[in-house]
Amino acid sequence: MYAVARNLRISHKKANLVAGLVRKKNVEEALAILEYTPKKAAGMIAKVIASAAANAVNTFKQDKKDLYIKEIVVNEGVTMKRSVPISRGRMHPILKRSCHVTIKLESKVVEPKVTKKEKVKTEKVKVETPTKEVKTEVKVKTVTK
């Protein structure tokens, strides 16, 4: 269960600072944190988290309350190169950076472990009828601790 946002117009370093706030947190808690974070990247990352949660609920039939953020990866995207003219006919470069954000979710619901070992014993039972004898096997489950 994941979601990806590509070519977000923010530096990967700035986006990674905000992503660090919500790593390994519950989805609802992470969205609440990002709602009150005064950074440009907070809204972008909140949108990706909401998308990943919607994917988990609609596609994989998960409960939103049980989801947590397993992994957030912020990679460097394409860099648009612009320039500003300065004196003597020279130029200074301006690098407009972008990033890719990948968010993976997982459910915290743990399946119960079986602690008791089950042994199956087979017992042979003879059933007699007036015309012929019939042999049948019956499996009986006994639980041993």
C-alpha cells in the first residue's frame, strides 16, 4: 500500500525535514501533525499520505485507524536551470529543484499466534450391519498443551 508524488516543486532537503516529523507514525496522527506544520512541504506530504490511505482502504480493504507509515522516501527530482543576467554580460545560475515522495503504509493488526499444538488421532470404528461389514475411519481432534 503506497502512493507516489513526482516532480513536487520543492527541494528534496526541505521536504525531507517535514517527512522526518511523521515517519513511523499513525496515519491519522501524521495528518494532524502536518495540518499545523507551517511549511510548504507539509501540505504536499499530507496529500500523498491521504492518497496512500485511500488506496489502502479502497483497494486492500484496510481500516484507516490501523494504518501506520512504514516508510517515507524523498528523492531528488529534475532540476530546472534558469539564469539571471548580471553585469558585463554574464549570468548567474538559478537551480529550481524538485523531488519525488514515496510513502508506504502498513497495517498494525497482528494475527493471533496459535500457542496450542493440535494433534489428530485416527480411530478405527467397525460398524456391523446385518448384510455386510463396513469399516470406517473417524478423525478425532484432541488438543494437547
